[in-house]
Amino acid sequence: MTAESKSQLAYRFIRERIDDGRYVPGYRLVLGQIAKELDVSVVPVREAIRRLEAEGLVTFERNVGAQVALIKETEYLHTMQTLSLVEGAATALSAPYLTPDHLRRAREVNERMRRTLDDFDPHRFTELNLEFHAVLFEECPNPHILDLVHRGWNRMRMLRDSSFSFVPGRARESVDEHDRIVDLIEQGADPLEIELAARRHRTATLDAMLAYQASHKHPTPAAAAAR
């Protein structure tokens, strides 16, 4: 096994545990312990930590060491605002490259989302939501915009919970909006119209969360995850 592949192994090992919640925000990453679990030296683990730090998933403080990044209260707001812009652009840029098969897949995923509404599982719904949107934005020919979209979704995973846990009524509206976006792409609508529809779709979820927070005086998912 090469040094590079050991570093990649360590990266995947830590990243998977951050993504699935085993390593919660604030969890201390002990390099020696992780190295022992993987049967490698601390060098590739340190390289993996640096990579995760560059991605904003890990922080390193003197006298504390490496830990899973804590999420600020405004993180959800800022991430959703940014994602609405870059994902809207990515979807519009993807539209000319989406084939009938892409649109068929998107509609199939959306129907699976619709079938979950009666026995609602917000986490499963969120997984399908990413699957749906990925069909529409992954063909974006601009790699820089696509990278920003991926980073936004990765930050959303760090929130540890689904917005739909707090505003389940938003889920049904979201599915209907998905249909509208696919319809626009299928009809060959103006790219700006597609972009704005995708953007409004994202900000509508944000608005629902902000309204919930204001009415219930409840912390955002980001604040709850940071505790």
C-alpha cells in the first residue's frame, strides 16, 4: 500500500464517520488512536486531517488538537443562501445536456419521494432529495460551480439533521416544485427561468425553516447539532 493510498484510506475512514454522525461536531480526533485502528503510521492520518481541515470539516487548535468542526448558528442560513445561488446556476447550465433518460430518472426519484410522504421519514426524504437534484446539476459543464455545489451539500450533511424534520409540511411543496423544475427543462425553457425556479425552490425551504424558528423560538438544525 502506498503512502498516498494510506492517506486516502484515512481520509475515507474519518470522512465517513463525520458524514454518518459517529464523529459529532466537537469530537476530538486522536491521530494515534485512528492510526492504530487503521494499522498505519500517524503520517497518512495527519495528511487526511489536513485535507479535511481544508474542506472545513475539521479544525485544529493549539493545546486542543484536531476536532470535528463545530457548526455556527448562522451556518445553515449561509449554506442555504449560497447553495440556492450555485445550485440554481448549475441546474440551468446542466439543462442543455440533460437527456430524456436524465429527466425520466429525476421523475422516478421524485415519485419515490412522493410515496414517502404518507409515512414520512425526513432522513430518507433528504437522501432522495439529493439524488433528485444530483441528476439535474451533475451535468453542469463548469467544474468550479459544480465544486461549490458539492461543497454546499457536504456542509448540509454536517448539520446532522434534515430541515424536513422541523417543517415536514414543506416536503409536499418541495415535491411539487421538483415537478415544475423538470417540466421547465423538458420544455426547453429559458436558462434564467430554470435557474430562478431552482433558486426559489431552495430559498423556500430556508424561508420555512426561518419561519419555524421565529414562531417556535427553536434553534436551527445547525445550532442543535453544535451542542
